[in-house]
Amino acid sequence: MSNMHVRMNPFSGEPIEVGGVYKNEWGREETLRKGDIFPSDPMLGDTTWELVSYHQDNDNQVDLNKQSPHDESIGSGSRGHIDRGDK
């Protein structure tokens, strides 16, 4: 078996370890606080939640999907490689 650790997204009913904005399987975003329990979706029922942005201690919000200026200059490929068209 591989030594690679695969982390699954949290599921409804589990405790929230990091406060922030989470998105469920249908894309509904909700702000959740550390220590609370992940809620069920009104339409889906129990669902998985993905962290979109988290809150720092001084109440600043950090967007996990925002690209840095360095990322944009590398290329638009999924791995940041420049497409030279010579494949």
C-alpha cells in the first residue's frame, strides 16, 4: 500500500476544525465556526464540505481559490506548465 495520505473532505455531523467559508457538493457556501458541527444540507441531507476560505485570528478572510500573481505568469495549465504546442 502507498505511503501517500489521502485526506477526505469533512462530512455532515463532524466537528469543524477550521472556521471559514465551506462549500457543499451542490456548491452552496456557508460560513461555519470552529468547534461547531458540519450541518446537513436542506436538499441533499448529509453531505461533504470543502473549505473555500478560512478566517485568520484577526478576522481576515483568506481565499484559497485566489491565484497569486506568480501563478498567472507561469501558464494556464493545470500543473503550471507553459504550453509550447510541441507535444
